[in-house]
Amino acid sequence: MAAEFGAELETDVPMAALTTLRLGGPAHAMLTCRSTDALAGVVRALDAAGIPALILGGGSNLLIADEGVDAVVVRAANETIRLDSDQVYAEAGAVWDEVVARSVDAGLGGLECLSGIPGSAGATPVQNVGAYGVEVGSLLRRVQLLDRASGEVSWVAPDALGLGYRTSVLKHSDAAVVLAVEFEVRPDGLSAPLRYRELAAELGAEESDRRPADKVREVVLALRAGKGMVLDSGDHDTWSAGSFFTNPVVAADRLPAVLAAITARVGADARVPQFPGAGGTKLSAGWLIERAGFSKGYPGEDASARLSTKHTLALTNRGHASTRDMLALARDVRDGVQAAFGVRLEPEPVTVGCAV
């Protein structure tokens, strides 16, 4: 397959080196595809042969079992980026922050709030990546998909993707592979309307204001770095999958009981962060984690897996953790929040060969 499609074959590949958590056992075989044709051709051939495949992008939202991957890893390394006056085209393997940086440098606005997010462009619609009040779903023009049942390649509109809060029909599904993505941007060099209070305050702006995209990118990167959310190989607080849990959405009929549990634990004067969410009220996972007794750096300096010392929503590898260690920490936090407030946190990362 490598010879037929121009892919690069490696064997016994340590997956920990290819994920931002730096966790995971070996893959017996990996095919690196540096063109979209190679990516589509390899996946079609593996599917036709009945060989399981794991599609790998930037590895930023992936938790792999210590035992490794019982599949051929297909690494998307097609990295073409093209800029037009009102759109950005990126192949699936393009480094996401490079896509954002190049758009901002070209005087295009819209993507700047998504600066500093690790991973590849192809993963952004799968996860409906979002930060600082902006979601990829609001910027998508169309997505190029390989339908693994038919083998056909086509462009689909955003409304076909079932986009929701940190999810889509592509997530936790093997039905299709993202090959490329197109985003709608603004040619005036100004940001999207600011929708995040912390960001607006740092910019000396009001919510809904627009500011130069390059300035917004600069501030977003600084805010993310302060929370350990910009990759740095020398900083174990960034050896993470970013926010490990999604913000929970509580249905209206359950909200009074949850708020009563919060009041009983932290007092009636507590200001509980609440936001409108699809199907209910969205609460802050990080806020709940802290109020349930899990502080930054939990469970302590000697732990191989611990909460970031900068941000309670990031679970981090301190350099010698195993996937089992990370799963144990995730379960501890999830179950503690459930016991304290009756809210079950759901993990963001895709798990391979393991489960939280």
C-alpha cells in the first residue's frame, strides 16, 4: 500500500511521541500520507482489505492505551494551506495554529480566537473546536469527506455535520474521514465580534466589539499560555489534551437540584457560572472541579498524572505517567464532581483501547 499510494511505512511506532499527552503504547504499522490522494487511497485500500485503521492528525485530542494500537495508524500529513480574500482552504494534516497564523498575517479576520489550539485542521470540524466565544462551526464553509462505505469523496455543507458543543456526527464514528476544510473569513483584518468577557477585558473592549485580528491573536496566545494551554515541551502543564472534560449541560428539570447541591457545599453567596446551552444550562466544568475539592496540581507534586498547576480542566502527564495513571485521575475527578453536585462530566479526548 505504501508503494502504491506514495505513503511512508514505519513499524513499531511509539504513539506517545505523536500525542500531546505523550501517552500510548506502540503501533505495529503506520502509514504517513503527505497528499490527499494518498490519504484517501490508503484508507480505501485498508477498508477493502478489512484491516482496522486509526486516522491520526495532530494527536492533541487522543488518549491511547498503554498496550498500543490494534490497527494500522494512518497519519494525515497533507498540509497544503491556501488563502483567498474571503476563505481559507486547509488540508486535513495542516497544523491548525499555522492555519490561523497565516490567515491573520494575510490580514484575514475570523479565526484569531482559535489561536494556540494544538492539533490539525482536519480535527477541527470533528470536535467543533471552540475557544474564547468562537466555534469552528460558525466559520465553516464546507468540509471534504471520504465516505468509507462507498469510497466516494465529496464536499459537504456544515449543516450535514450535526455540529454541537464540542461534537459532530464525525466524532466517535468511523463512517468518514476529513480530507480538507474550507473556512469563511473577513477580508478587513478585523476579528469576529468579541463574545468572551475575559478576552474583551484584556483588549479594553466591550463584548460584540471587533478589534484587529493580529492583536486579538496576540492576547489569546498570552491568555492560553497563562493557563498552560500552548504547547511547550519543557512545561509539563502543557503535556495534556487541553480541556479534558466538556462543560456539562444540565436539563431544566435537574438544574434546581444541582444548584441546591452547589449551595449546600460552597454557600449561598457563590456565583455559579451559567450559560445557555442546547437542551439546558451549561455549567463550567473547571469551576465544578475546583469546588468539588480538586485544586490546581491535584493530587500533589509526586503524582505522575495530576491536574495542571495553572488550570484545573487540564489533566497532565508529569513526564512519567502511563495511560492507566491518566485514566485513574480522570475517574477520580469525574466521580468526585458527580458525588458533590450530581453532575457527570464527560471526557473530550477520543480514547483508543481504553475508556474513562
